[in-house]
Amino acid sequence: MARNPRRDLLAGLTVAIVALPLALGFGVSSGLGAEAGLATAVVAGAMAAVFGGSNLQVSGPTGAMTVVLVPIVARYGPGGVLTVGLLAGVLLIALALLRAGRYMRYVPAPVVEGFTLGIACVIGLQQVPNALGVAAPEGEKVLLVAWRAAESFAGAPGWTAPGLSLGVAAAMLAGARWRPAIPFSIVAVAAATLVAQLCHLDTALIGELPAGLPAPSLTFLDPSALGALIAPAVAVAALAALESLLSATVADGMTVGQRHDPDKELFGQGVANLAAPLFGGVPATAAIARTAVNVRTGASSRLAALSHAAVLAVIVSAASPLVSKIPLAALAGVLLATAVRMVGVGALRAMARATRSDAVVLVLTASATLVLDLVYAVIIGLVVAGALALRAVALQAGLERVDLHADLPGEHGDEEHALPAEHIVAYRIDGPLFFAAAHRFLLELAEVPDVRVVILCMSRVTTMDATGALVLKDAVEKLNRRGIAVLAAGIRPGQRQVLRSVGALDLLGHEGRAFASTREAVAGARRHLERAGLLPGPHHPGKALR
């Protein structure tokens, strides 16, 4: 994509117009105030643009981060949140140095869609107090807070705030369908502010804002509280890493020729979160919605994200008296519309219809996001998705009995052909032989009928771990104790080490019972029957089992 400074500057201006009400709204929702949201958008937006790994990424306060911050504010206060942001920045830089960015690709799509749905629900519920025009009740659980706010409204209903919030939300949603290129969020907020001022509506406003960013300071840092804040900082860092890398991946998919560096992106987000708290900003992450606007308006370089931060800095310095007049209900409407637009109905429907496992992971992750918190939700989603994936892989593994009459050629005569089939049984192991599937093999092999030789055809074993090797060794030992010789055929070179480490290879090899091919194993089985006096006279080994 060719660089075009004029287009980048225009994209930055457009993103700033979209970002302004979101930054104000997320700052208010976090509990630190609108000024914190603006400081985050300016400082973190600039730092991430300079040091990040994507040319198109736009960073700042986000709904997902607000979801995590609300309980931290309630428990540790504003100073605790700033300290958490600082610690999260250090952790993100450590992740970058450890080159952990590449592991984002292993997060399953149902987990991503599930926590996006959960975030949307939480953001919507967080807006209930301001949308209804009531004081926010105490509490950390968003469902309980929203319920108490609804009860308070029912006791003394007033329709100014609900009218403003629903009007803004409706204008944004309808406008996005009618003219997607127009930033209806700023239009709707400006209209709501004008109506509130001209009609002298009794509604809560943002209030006075500082004219410019505060001087950088570390006065909030309390060394004695660092130990208690490590766990919240880990949660914030994990979310910042996850959302930023997801956003960068989405941006790459919307363009041709742009590819982000995941480790550099983590480093940039770490620097952004180190810098933002110094100016009173909340922890930040990349913003998918603002990044998408940036791409759609033609951005081709970091200049767009930098100009977005610069425009917001000018607004903070020059227009704070106007911004202070914005009704909180209007910002609630912006975030309600944002929550609705976050829900990708098509993607959710596709995940729900794909497989039962995908549907379970999606619903579980979304529910955990709503009831617990986002980081726990992602962990639960990953664990459940991993367990279901292991189960699916394990079910692909199989132990198939090979019919000697069908697979041995009939050129030796019926009498000679029948004798090996009576005393030899062959099994073919297909798929992975690992901890999730191995014990089924032990149960099936233990039920082998009374024969003299068992041939295990292992050329189709795709992978094997120590558990699989131990179970195989146990099965061989059990069969040996019954007087049944076990021969192995087609062990792959990469699997010999794990078999040797648990002693299974020695168990098969000490009497020459490990063969390179099935043909050789059949010949070995015939020799064993000859020594046992069960196969009279010389014979021809014939062709191998396939």
C-alpha cells in the first residue's frame, strides 16, 4: 500500500472524531472520569503508534479493558488502577522480550467470539445507571449493579436521561446503516448536548475538565501495595495482549500488503501502558472499532494513529469547556450502540452451527465473561476448547483388527493358509497414541483371544507420548504373561525414542520382535510358530499385510 500523508491525516482526523465520545465514555465507565479516558487516548495512542508492531493500529481506552477495571477501581481506588497499568506495561514488555506474540494464533475462534459477546453484554449493562439517570449503586458485579439501578429508577422514574441515551444510540445504529462513512457518534452527542443546553434539561453532565494533560507524576505509586496488585496487573496485561493482537490480525485481514509484528506490538502496548498512568490515564489496549475506521478511511502508515492522538490533544487543550457540557446519558447511548455493534450475529450463528463443541465453548466463554471476568472467561474457554479438541483427536484414534484370511494371499493352499490365521492375530493402530486415547488400546488389547502371536502394525501411528508408550508396554507385558508373543511392525524413527525411554522398545527388541515392515513381522510370526511346533515343514512367507 503506497503511503499518502494527506490521506493518513484525514484518516487520523476521522478516527479522532469517532474516538472522542468513546474515550470520554470509557473514562467515565472505568470510574476515573472523562479526563482519564482522554489522557489514555492521547498518550497511549501516541506511544503505541510509535513503538507498536502495526502500521494501522489505533490504541486507547476500550470497553473490554473497562470491564476489567471497574472491580479494580472499586477495590483499590484510582491510585491502584494507575499502578496496575504501570505493572501491566512491564509485563507486556516482558512478554514481548519472551517473543510470546506468536501464541495468539492458538486462541480458537469460538473463544474470541464468546468473550466479544460477553464484553458487549457487560458494556451494555454498565451503562444502565447513566442511561436511566440514577446514581451508580455500589458493587462489583455488573448484573447486580444494573438490577439495583433499575430498581432505583422504578422508584422515581425520570425520562430525560433515558430519552437522550436511547436517542443517541438509535441515531448511531440507524446512521451506520444509512451512511456508514459519517461519524454519527459525534453528531448524535453534539445534538444531545445542544438539546440539553437549549431546553435546560435536568441531566448529569461530564463536568469541568482540565485544560490540557497533567504533568507526568508517580505520586500515585504505593510500593507497599505492589504485591496485592500483581494479580490484577496480570489480568490487565493478558487482556491487553489478547485484544491488541486480535485487533492487529483483523487489520491485516482488511488490507493487502500489511502484516504486523506480534512481539513488537506487545512491546508498543507495554510502553503505552507505562506512559499512560503517568498522565492519569487508565490501562489501554488496541481498539478494534477505531482500527477498523482507520483502515476503511485509507490509512497506510502510523501517521494516521499519531494524528488521531494529536487531534484529541488539541481538543483537550482548546475545547474542554464544550466537552464538559456533554450529558452522561449521551455517552451512555454511545456505549450502548457500541455494545450492540460489537455483536456479530453472522459469526455467532456460524459458530453455533459449526459443531456442538464450538457452540459449548462460545456460550461458556460468554457466560463466564458476564458472571466472572474476562480473563477467567478466556482461561475457561481455552481449557474447555482444549479438552474438547483432545477428545476429538482421541476419538480419531483406533485399533483395527486385520483379517488374515482377507489380507494374506491364497497361493499356499487352504490348509497352510488356515493355520497362521488360527494362531496369529494382527491389529493396526491408527492415529495418535497419547494420554487421551491410549487407555482404550489397553482395554481392547487385553481382550485379545487365546492366540500364540499378536502383530501390532504401527506404521499409521501419527504421534505418541510417554503415556501412550507406557500403556503399550503394559499391554505387551500382559499379553506376554498369557504366553502370547507380541511383534511390532513399522515403528517410525521419531517414535523409537519415546518407546526406548519407557523400556517398551527393549521389551520388543530383546527377542527380535520389532520389525521394519509388516512383511517381516509375518515372517517372524511364522518362525515363532515353527519353533513352537505349530507350523509343520518349510513354508513361504508370502506377501505382507497392507
